[in-house]
Amino acid sequence: MQLTVFQVRNFAPRVKQPKPVIPEVKLDRVVTGKIRSKKDFQRKVLRESTEKPCLVLLKSKSVESSLELEKDLIERMDLDGMRLVVIDADEINDDLRKVLNLSKVPSVLLVYRQQIATHLRGDPTDSELTELIKLAKICYDVTQEDNMLDDLLKGG
């Protein structure tokens, strides 16, 4: 017996879509929008980095280690104010590739106050990732202290 399109749409059992396997992290801290040009990078990353540090992951779907690195970074994100920006390296234009000096995928950049503070090219070791996240936390703490100092000066 063949079902009609109407029957399939209205009476067929609904298949539950699997939820993405992302550890307990606020999704608003993971930015995955299309960043293809220098202008997109300035608008979505550099402006954001004036207030809080951003980790930028340049990944490729064809490189399996970059997908593992993305999961690892998401698991390690325990900072309230830090953002993770995921960029598909296959989709960026040549101008942005030159600005970021992209030579290996995956690459992880720490962007702070509109500057690339440090970068890891290729597959980083566990200790390199730990040090990068510690540095990001220091940058975040400095920003918080600067904001408190500004508030004190304005109030006094």
C-alpha cells in the first residue's frame, strides 16, 4: 500500500532529530556565522575583542583533527566572557587568508583588543591549548579590572 504525500506529512511518525553533541556551554559564546572577508572579520571578531578575548578556530571540514580540536575547545571553555569564533578556512577569501597568515589548518588565534595576541598553527598539543586558555583568562581578568577602575574613576 502506497501512502500519499498528505498521509506522510500528517500521519507518519515524527523522527526526532538528534541534538548536537556539545558539552554544557552557552551557545551564545560560540560564534559560527559566515566570516569570509576582512570586513566580516573586523565586524564580527575585532569589535568583539575590545570587550573580551576571542579564540578564533580556523578549521576545515576535510581535516579531521580540526573537528576534534573544535570539540576540545568547546569542552575547555569555562570563561564567562570569552568567545569562540569558528571559521571555515575553505570559505575565506585570499585577503583574509593573508591577514591571518593562514598556512596550516587547524589554527587557533587569540584576539584581544583588536590584535592577534598569539596563535597556534597546526595540531596544538594539550599543554599548548592549556597555556592559550590561561592567557585568554588573564586577558579577560585584565579587561574586568580595567572596567572596574573606569567605573571607580567615573564615580569619584
